[in-house]
Amino acid sequence: MKTNHPSYRPRRNSGFTLLEMVIVLGIIAMILGGAIFSMNKIGDAAKLKQVDSDFKSFESALAMYKLNAGSYPTTQQGLKALVEKPSSTPVPRRWSQVMTKLNPDPWGQEYGYRFPGKKRANDFEMFSKGEDGQEGTADDLSSQDD
């Protein structure tokens, strides 16, 4: 029933239309997608910081090892010499356990070690094979990188 009364307004159903709901859900999906992409980038940066921190820990442990043993472990003895007494030559004259365990790099691989290092022959070098797990690729990280 229509009325021509000036205060009469047609009643409108309140709520959202299907189109409005689709638009809002699309906007939310775009925001979430951007946030997830950003979080991946933050995660990569955190992994690089973790490697730097691990290198510093190993450097301290290797300095302690050298103080006791008289020299750094050989490449063959590796970082394992920080946890277990080496049995290969040169057997350290004095040895004490410097670390209880060797943590892997952020990608789950063992850290590499060599003495002498590739860039500075009078110093040790620790390295991570990076995300791809292969040595000699662009994503490798070394304690001798400046």
C-alpha cells in the first residue's frame, strides 16, 4: 500500500549484498597475501642473522680450543673437535670439551669448517652451504666474508 504522506520512506532491508561481501573478502585476501610475503622476507633475514650469531659462537669456542690445544683443529678434525677429543694427528696436548653439541645452520645442514681458510690462510673458516645445501653456489655464507 502506497501512501503519499511526506514522512513515508520505503523500507530498505539492512545488511550486505553478495557483491559487497565478495569485495570485502577480496580485500582481506590481498592484505593477508601481502603479509605472508613480507613474513617470508623477514624469515630470510632472520636466518642470515642466525648464521652470523652462530659464526661468533664458533669463533669464541675455537679461540678457547686453541688456548688449550695450542692450535686450531685441522680441516679433517673439523668442528667436531670442540665436542669430542680428536684422535687424528695432531692430537691436542691439552683438550677440554668446549661445546656440548654442534647446532646445524638454519637450513638444517652441518656447518663446514676448514683450516686454513680459503681467503685468509692463517685463519680458520666456517661456512654454511645456504638454502640450497650445495657448496660453491651463490647462497653460501663464510666467516671470512667481509
